[in-house]
Amino acid sequence: MKLYFYLALSSALIALSVVFMIWSIAYMESAMVATSLLSALAGFTFLSGGLYALRLSAHVYALEKEEH
């Protein structure tokens, strides 16, 4: 059950990071450099969190397989 939680969490965080990256590009087009960089930082932070949650789900999956 924890596996699905971590998979859903990682998918949501990765989707959120894509949204922030797109916002970053839109802000850069409007010459809002500081806002663009802040948005890109948030996007990379969400991407990092999503990949970490994906790694956790792989560990949980391996532990569940080991128990059976």
C-alpha cells in the first residue's frame, strides 16, 4: 500500500515541477528574470522531491517482494 502512495506522490511532484518549469519560461518571455529564476528553482526542487519519492517507492517495492 505504501508503494502506491509514493508512486502517486512522485507523479504529483514531477507534474508540479513541469508546471513550474513552464511558468519559468513564460516569465522569462515577459522579461521577469528574477521571477523566472525563482520559478525554475521551485521547479527543480519539486523535481528533486519527485525523484526521491520515486526512489523510495522502488525501495518499498523491493522490500515487499523480499517478504513474499
